[in-house]
Amino acid sequence: MHTHPGASEVLVVIQGTILAGFVSSANVVYLKTLNKGDVMVFPQGLLHFQINSGRSNALAFVSFSSANPGLQILDFALFKSDFPTELITATTFLDAGLVKKLKGVLG
């Protein structure tokens, strides 16, 4: 899961099958299986993802509404930063042991 704080993103599938989705600001999850020719738009700043869900290679083109979309990967923002473990546990449903394990893997 990642965001682009500076731009919206449009994805066009050229080949294969891609599962894509995003979480709205109202915490509604939008998922779509995309095939050749399908298009999906990810609104600026919202958490989203794209994964190859087919049995063969997938190819897609993306374009952004800005030359500087930025990129923030959720896992890195939480666990590859100096964000204190105590604050992560206080603001998520994760316990300290799991946070420390994830920081060890990603940090």
C-alpha cells in the first residue's frame, strides 16, 4: 500500500490481469480486477495498490496529474522510520512485539 501525496494516478492495463484498489477517506475499500484495456483512477493522497493477479506477466502504464506525485509507502512510513514504537502501538491495533518485529524486518 502506498500513496502519492502530490497527484492522482491513472492506470491502464496493456496485458494480463491486475487486482487494484484503494481506500477512500471514509474507509471504504474499492477493489477491481482489471484486464487488458481496463482503466482505474486512484485519487490523490489515498492508500492504494496494484498487484499482478493473473497467471502470466502483466503490463500496465501509469500517469500522474503532476510531474511531482511523491511516494509514501505505508510499511516504510511506520516501520522503516524513527517513529517511536510506543506511538505506533498507541495509534494502531498492533502490539509492541509485532511493531518491533516489523521494524527489524523493514528497518
